[in-house]
Amino acid sequence: MAARLRTLPAAIAPVLVGTALAGFQHVFHPLRLLAALLGAIFIQVGTNLSNDYSDARRGADAEDRLGPVRVTAGGLVPPRQVLIATYVSFGLAVLAGIYLIVVAGWLLLAIGVASIIAGVLYTGGPRPYGYEGLGEVFVFLFFGVVAVAGSYFVQVRGLDWEAFALSVPVGLLAAAILVVNNVRDIDSDRRAGKRTLAVRLGRKRTRVMFAVMLALAFVLALVTWGFGPLAPWVALCWLAAPLAVSLARTVAAHTDGPTLNAALARAGMLQLLFCVLLSAGVLLSR
């Protein structure tokens, strides 16, 4: 429950896209892919555990929240055990990162350190940025730009503009997952003093923003075809468009916890499906 396995597609999906772009250039190192996946997964789990611990300490996970029970605030696991599990998860991510540093260079050290710090400071530290409406920005950067470009760099030890272009739609869909979470929790977050972007914008405008983010992701996925070397196969990701439309309608029409909890899971599945199809399109462009 504390690991929040539903959020793991946000960690896995960008690694697939970055690796696929390297495959388009006929470069593929399976052990590097495995290490990148493990590193991303354990950073995500560590972030979730850290958030569970920090939100409980700040009183953000009160009994009136609509989301699933948090283990620290709900008294299911002692805070110290959650904190130890956080350290263990980040430690496992570091082990995967050491291998990547050895094979791909010291840039991966900066990426790993920055990712862990961003995960901890989301709801931890003296000024958690998740409480200031910046959560979506950091998710876009770290689960989009950094994750896709970093996964590509791990394979080829270089960076091309296509990696950054592909990272934008991936980051938008990752940030959209957080938007669903924050729309669901808008009332309880407001009472707890957690000024997420949804709290700042209000429910109506956040729903509009969510729909725009989904639409932009599908449009911008075609940039590397229209202006770059990739073939029309990248449009395979549009097969996920019906799921995106259905998801936008659900978020626009509902405020109850069970429906939005299901929508949150579907948002994760949307990102994963989109990225699997986009990765297939990139590889078919060879």
C-alpha cells in the first residue's frame, strides 16, 4: 500500500521510450535497460514511501481524504519502519545507479542524486514544493525530460534533440497522473494547507488543464515524425486516444473518491499504453 504500485507505470514508461530511441539508432544494451528500470522503480517507490511519511507528519493525510488509506497516517505501519523502507528503496536505486555510472559516465550520478532529492523534497523538508503547486512541474521534468533523455543517454552515451522531443508528451502524461490525484484531494488538501496546483486553480480550471495536457501529449508525440527522422509509425500511440478521452470525461464529471481512484489507476495505464505504443512506433521507424 505504501509503495503505491499503481504509480509505477510512471517510472517504467519513460525508460521504454528512451531505450526505444536508442534502438532506432541500432544501439541496445539489455543490462543497462534492466539497471535503468530498477533504478527508476526504486526511486519511485522511495518517493512514495517518503511522501507517505512526510504527509502524515504534516497532517495532510487526514481521515476525510478520498484516496486510499496511507499506512503512516492510518497507523498501519510505525513511522520509523516507513522511514527505514524509504532508505532501503533509495539505497537499491543507488546500487543500480552505480552500475550505470560505471558503464555510461558520471552524468548519471547527477541525474540520480537530483531525482532522489526531488523525490524527498516533494512533501519533505522545510519547504516541500508539492505544497506550493509545483508538483506537476517536477513530475514533468523528472518523469518526462530527465527519465526519457537519461534512459537514452544510458544506451548511447550522448543526447539528441529527438530524446527531448519525445520526453515532452511522456512528461505531460506523467504530470496528468498527479493532476487526477490532486483533483480528488482538492478539498482535504485545502483544509490541510497543501496548496497544490489544483487548489490554486480550482476544480473547474484544473479539469480543463487536465484535458489540454492529454491532448497536447498526443499532438506533440508526432513532432519527431513531422520535423525529424522518425516514420509515421510513431502515430501508433494515437491508438490510446479513446482511453484518454474517456479519462478526461470521467475527471470532468466526478468528484467521488472511488471513481477518481479508478481514474488515477487508468491514468497510469494510459501513460504506460501510450509509451509502449510510442516505443513500438519508434522501433518500427528503423
